[in-house]
Amino acid sequence: MGLMDIKPRHVYQYVDKAKGKTGARREMEVLSHALTKAVEWGSIDRHPFKGEVRLQGEKARTRYVEDWEVVECLSLTSRRKAGSVLAAQAYIRLKLLTGMRRGDMLRLTMSDLKEDGIYVEPNKTRDSTGKRLIIEWSEELRAAVEMAKAARPVKLSPFLFCNRNGEGYIDEKTGRAGGWESLWRNFITRVMEETKVSEHFTEHDLRAKCASDAETLEHARQLLAHADGKITERVYRRRPEVVKPLR
């Protein structure tokens, strides 16, 4: 079994069968941390179970990226006419509108941008359900895509997000996205140093913000391409629930 073959069920099964539950949970924490580092270093494209496993006694991540923090990120000035900061800012706009996973966004090609919307085949379910999505156009979505196009260092690249050689960031043979990891890491470093944002956030937190800001749980589930709304509700819906008083 390779690293990307690890599924949430494997983690649960391992902990359930272990004699020492506390020790097993700690082992999974170490494994999860190692996989996070593997993503940062570009060894793998994504964490295979981060945010999708909640062991007993473990708190779910609650970081909610506020609107003003997004404004701060988008106000960061670019030192270049293309790529780098502009690409990261376009990526944030698109992520907040669609909730797409990083791998799916970085795999988007110009041919996926069709007349009726953006055609997405989630890589995570490609070999299982094979489910496909069509994200309908809105004025904001079109503007985000145009921003991504303008940020490309190579205008004739087939990819919506590309490197200086016009190539996609993901190496399909290894699943690595080292170039994008470096770009994103440098961008966040500048955000933390040059804006009012003081608490670090991840790309996964932006995906959670999209789900949290959706008007309904069902809409959030559809955007995140989840088969079951339970994971959407438990992990991604992070805004406090608003209730009316009795009187």
C-alpha cells in the first residue's frame, strides 16, 4: 500500500484493533504530521486523510478565515506582472467560490472552461465513483478565472495555473506539486509579515471557509463533492450556528 492509498477507514481500523488506544492515536498523529510535511516538501500532492478523521478525544480543526483576512491577502502587492502573488490571489478567489481541492484546481485546463461552466472530475473519486461536477458560471467566478488567466507567466499554457515553463504544477507520475508548495509558502510568509493577518491558515482552511459560507449544508456538500453531508457538517462548517431566542 502506497501513501496515497491510505484511507480514513484504515486509520479507524488500526486504532480499533490496537490494544493501547492512546498509543495508537499518538502513532496516527505522528503519521499525520509526517504526511503534512510530505505535502509541504512536495513528496505527495495532498494529505490522504487530513481533516477527514476524528479519533475519540481529538478536536476537529476550527480555524475560520475571516473576510477581512481574505481582503488583506488580496491587497498584498505583487512584485511581478505575472505568477507568484497574483497566482496565489487568483487561486484564493477561485477556492472560496468553488471549494475545489488543491489537486483539482491545479489540474484545471483551458478545455475544462466550457460555455455552461467549469467541468471538474474530482481526482479523489476518479477511481471510485467517477463523479463529475459542472460549476455554473457567475460574474464573480468568471472574474476569478480571468484573474487566474492573467496571472499565468505563459499565456498559451493549456493549464489555468502553470509554472514559468507553461507546465502544470502537479507531476502525475509522483503526485508532487513542489513548485506550487513553494509559491504558496512564500505567499503566506509575505501575508504574515506585511499584512494584519496574525494567525496562520492553510489551503484546507480556505476550503472550509467556502463550505462555512454556503447558505445551506446541501450546497456546501455539493461544492466540496462529498458523498455524505456528515463530513461536511463536522469538519468544514466552522461558523457558529445562529439561533433565535425563545422570546
